[in-house]
Amino acid sequence: MEAQRLSFALMLSYLNRVVERVEDPRQRSNAQRYGRWDLVLGAFAVFYLQCPSVLEHQRQMQIRHGHNNAQRLFGVMTIPTPNQLKNVLDGVAAAVL
């Protein structure tokens, strides 16, 4: 088996496969503002970009420029709040991720 070079696009495709397997611990309701993709990739963006306030920064960038890096790099369409990330992702088993 030939080793593949890990590109950003390949890494996102791996993450996408993981996100598809993550069960959403929330009860189904109309109040689910953020999808699994936005939650998992929003959390990943914090670590990837190494900035504890990255999500707030992305919100401010969206307001000022009409776009943000979370959207362009990770495909996060709706930036979740840190509390929403914690509330949902704390219910996901670490082994899945």
C-alpha cells in the first residue's frame, strides 16, 4: 500500500467520514440550529487554527467581510457558540472521534 500525502482536502474527507458516524446526542427538535458538521468542524477549527476565541473571531469576520475562514476552509456554514459545542460534543464518545 502506497503512503498518501496528507493534504488539507484529504484530512477534511477523513473528518467527513467520522462526522457521518457521529450520533447526535440531542433529541430531534426544531431548536437544532447547528448541524453535526458545523459542530464537529467548528470544534476542530479551534484546535487547527490554535486560537481559543476562533469562533468569536470568525463571527466578527463574517460581520465585517461577509465571509469567514471557518466557512471557506472547513465548510462551517453556521458558527456554533462555544457553549453549544460543549453541550453537544460532550455527549459524543471520544472513541468515535
